[in-house]
Amino acid sequence: EAGVTQFPSHSVIEKGQTVTLRCDPISGHDNLYWYRRVMGKEIKFLLHFVKESKQDESGMPNNRFLAERTGGTYSTLKVQPAELEDSGVYFCASSQVQGTGNTIYFGEGSWLTVV
Amino acid sequence: QKEVEQNSGPLSVPEGAIASLNCTYSDRGSQSFFWYRQYSGKSPELIMFIYSNGDKEDGRFTAQLNKASQYVSLLIRDSQPSDSATYLCAVNGMDSNYQLIWGAGTKLIIKP
């Protein structure tokens, strides 16, 4: 069974450009999460989808970030325009259920560098 | 502000010894506690989760939870060089809508 896959694995873009990150969750997982880790900081929650609906987007840093999950399958996270402080690792994760003790599976991450 | 605190390390332990990793959390409403292992350049990998006070053992790993003192620990017995990694503590609960709140991680080095 395929795990959570993310694309691209690494990207380097200039400040002001746009980048779109893609996440394919484990098949059958309704819950999809985006997290990010910027240099020297802890991993931070960005948002949570249940199927195609945004359950919680309280962690989205500002309106330069847009996440979608059309059809409740894969998700995209667009950063437009990118700023230097957006550099970091963006992790996608998925789970079958939500709540106490549920197992969340992580993708390998998309490493973003804004120059 | 809900926080999870870990000593950043590095924690150096000789091969074959017991490695002890600690984590404290601020939100008394936290319900589930997770330990992830992350190798350099890789994604976090779940090792164990615990949600009842006491000890939970899985192979060489033991998670310990004390809700009254708000700490959770991970013990690794018979440490191996392959255990060298960053260990991340994460907690969640109903108050955070079950989103994971992460510690910054402890870097563990197992010396052969």
C-alpha cells in the first residue's frame, strides 16, 4: 500500500514567485493535514481537511497560503507570492479517523527554499 | 498558548545503554501523546502513542505518561547506533481539535 506522497520533494524559488505543493494521502483516509517546519523551529499545524472540507485552518499563517482538496482526494498548498520566511519543510499527513490515539501517517515532506 | 517542551540535546548515550527522553506539556486537556523519530532529511515516523497514565512497552521502547505532572517520556533499551535521530514529542486533545502540538525535538546520538 502506498504511503502519503508529496511533490515536489525539493524546490527553490525566488521571492515573489508562486509554488504549489501537492499531497496524495493514503487511499481511504478522509483526514488530511498540512504541517510545516521552518528552520530552527518546531513543526506547526497549518490546516486539516475532512474529505474536501476544511475542518480547521487556524494554523494558516496568512492569505498568501491557499489549500484545496477538490474531490476529497489529493490536496494542494499554494504559496503566492512566496516570501523568504516561507522557507522550510512542508509535511502532509493523513489519517483514517480523528481523535484519541489515531495514527497519523506522514509524507516525506516538500522542502521549500525561497531566495 | 499550548506548548510542548523538549531538551534539544544532543543527548549522547553509549551503545547498549538506556536512552531516556523527556517531554513536558502545558495543556492539561491533552489526551494523546506521541513519540516520533525523525532521521535527518526524512519525515517523522511514529514510534509509539500513549493516552493512559503509566507505562506502555513495545519492544525496546517504553513510553511513560504522568498526567498529574504533565510529562511524558520515552525510554530506549539496548540503544543501537541506528537509534541515532531526532525524537519528537507531540500531543493532542479535544481543546486543540485533535491537531498535533509539537515539541522542537531532542537529538539523540548513540555512540558505538
